[in-house]
Amino acid sequence: MSKSIFYHAGCPVCVSAEQDIINLIGLDNVEVVHFGEDKNRILEAENAGVKSVPALVTPTGNVLHINFGASMEEVKG
């Protein structure tokens, strides 16, 4: 993985964190995954270790849980 992946569910906490992440590391360095638009990526995120969103998975595979918007169980609904 060459880019970080930022997973979120579209809540206000997530959208705010998305903007901060983009401002910090640059849009070219992060792929943004919005589960409301792409539910097929939920399993991918869980397999990477994401327990709640918003979360950033770094190129080395570290999962950084940012603030707390929703658990993955809530995301799966």
C-alpha cells in the first residue's frame, strides 16, 4: 500500500477529520473511503484492523483511530 486509507461513515466527526487529514498529509497521499458510498469496503477495513470510524490506515498497516464517530457494528447497521 503506497497511500494511507481514511475510512469514514459520513458523520460530522468523520467529515471534519477527513478535512484535517487531507490538510495534514495531502490529497495525493490518502485514499478516502466513505462507507455510505461504498459499503463493499467495510470488510476490507475490518480486515485491516479498523474498529471504529473515522480511522486512518497507514501505508505500513498501522490503524490510527481518530476521535470516535461510530463503531464498525454501527456502520454495518
